[in-house]
Amino acid sequence: MALTRRQQWRIDKVQSEKIARSNKASIKAESNVDNNEAGHKGIVITRYGQRQLVELKSGEIFQAVSRQNIGFSVAGDQVLLQTTKEGEGIVTAIFPRKTELKRQERLIAANIDQLWLIVAIEPHYQFELIDRYLVIAEDSNLSINIVVNKIELSKNSEQLESDFSNYQELGYDVHFLSVKNETNLKEFKTKLVNKSHIFLGQSGVGKSSLVNSLIPDLELRVNEISSKSKLGKHTTTNTTLYHIPSGGDLIDSPGIREFQLDNLSEKQIVNGFREFKSLAGECRFRNCHHINEPGCVVKEAVELGEIHPNRYESYLNILP
Ligand SMILES: Nc1nc2c(ncn2[C@@H]2O[C@H](COP(=O)(O)OP(=O)(O)OP(=O)(O)O)[C@@H](O)[C@H]2O)c(=O)[nH]1
Ligand SMILES: [Mg+2]
Ligand SMILES: [Zn+2]
């Protein structure tokens, strides 16, 4: 949908106000930089508005703003931090990223190796929502697997398994867990060693509970972070990185209520469905939308039962 001139004007105004505020903050911090200092390498653990928390190798956490024009740093970013006189800091550089996770053009987190889509029995998983998340994940070229949490609430385990067998056949790893009853947590933990992971999914599925169960003393850490950032601690409002004691990092993110994909092109959507990708080039028409064109091999595969009808239905609903 195109924006009206008035809407565009408002967006530009808000943007320029934001930039002005951030410039002011960085100029203020800049005046306190100790120039004798080379800077420390650190990792961004969370970001809120103009500010971020940067953790150094020593474990010390600094509240920092960014130097003007170095770009937007997010959880997982490796940065250079110059400490300022008040014990705060200024981020002067962002190291090149291995990976980026974006939503609606907005950077969410950096340097992630593995993305986990968390769904649950309550709120009950919906195939279309799962597929929307998978399209985003496929677009970011990150490895993605699925966790089904709260399985102790399931009344029909056969149905549960069959609901996810298609995803397993497509090559997604599916873990059935109950954080509450500690079911299958041990095995899941072994999958996390020495990599950087992000938990994504609807609000209330248990992302933070899972992080909690994987990181002892998390409560302490959460308290430290919320006292430094002055943010609340009971609901996840910020994407935050935590260290796994045995190695590796976990990024918890706030649940997203409305998952819009309207910035994805049709090509990105098709690529988000693994089982379509290999077929799509073989349709009679090069610009086939796989809706009702003659000679469409995707449609054919649906009719032959090679593509799951739920997935095809999701595809039709996700198309703009
Ligand atoms: N029955 C049951 N409840 C669980 C389980 N895991 C988590 N919960 C509960 O689910 C609720 C939501 O958990 P959270 O961890 O806050 O969910 P979240 O995904 O982090 O939610 P947002 O931060 O809003 O995105 C809490 O009341 C948890 O106690 C489980 O395995 N079984
Ligand atoms: Mg949470
Ligand atoms: Zn087609």
C-alpha cells in the first residue's frame, strides 16, 4: 500500500527527530571520550532506543550510545567500545557481520548461527504462522529448526507427531519439549553448544522459560541487565543475548503478535517454501505464480500429494 504524502511527511519528521536525538546523545558522549584509550572489543547484548548495553570480555557491562554515522548495532554485534568518563561508553565501530536477521527491513540481531522457531500447544500452533516464520528464516539464509513446547498439554500425541512430520520430511529438525516437566531438555541442550542461537515465536509459547531452563542464574543476569537499562523484567520487551555457561549464546526475543510479511517479494516467498523452490523453474510459464496457471508443476505436485495441502494453503495466504 502506498503512503499518502502526509504519512510520508510524518515518517520523515519522526526519523529526523530520532536522528537529531541520537546525534545529540553521541556528541555528549563524544565529549567524554578518553582519547588515550584504544577501545575495547565487546558484544552488544541488548539495544533500547538510542542506547545499548555492551559487554566486554571481562564480563563488565557498559551502557553506550553509538558514534554518529556508524550504523545501527543490535544484539549479537561485535563492536569497538570507548569508555567515557562516567563509566559509560560510546560504540565507535561495528565489526563486519557473519549473518543478519531482519524483519520488515529492520535488523533484529546479528551473527546468529541458528534460528529456532518456538511454537506450543498453548497458544496452539497454526500452520500458516509457522510457515510465515519459516519464509523469513529462509530469506535470511540462516539454519532453522523447530521446537514444540508445552507437550504435556497435548491430548493427542499421534496428531501432534503427524502435524510436524511434514516439516521433518522437509529437513527441519523438530524437538518436542516441555519446559515445565523438563521433557527432552537434556537432548535439546546438546544442540546448542558453541553456537549463537535465537529463539523466535509468538508471545506466550515459552521462549523466555526455555532460556531460563538452559541458563542457570539467569534471574541474576536479568536483574543486572534490567537495572542497567532501567527496563522491566517480567515481559520480554527487548531482544537480549545471554551466554550459555558451557559455551554458546542464546538470544531471547519478544513475541510478535502480528507477523507481517508484506515487504517480501513473491520470489522470496516462493524461496521460503523449500519444496517449491526446486520445482518452480519447471512451470510452463516463467512468471508462473503457482495459483491456477496451466502447466504449473507446483500445482501438479499439490494434486499428486507431493506438496502438503496445508503448505500450499499457507503459500496462497501469504502471497501479497
Ligand atoms: N504448561 C506449560 N507452561 C509453560 C511451559 N513453558 C512455559 N510455560 C508458561 O508459559 C507462559 C509464557 O511463557 P514465557 O516464557 O513468558 O513466553 P515467551 O514466549 O517468552 O513470551 P513473550 O516474552 O511474551 O514473547 C508462562 O506462564 C510459562 O510459565 C510448559 O512447558 N508447559
Ligand atoms: Mg519472553
Ligand atoms: Zn507454477
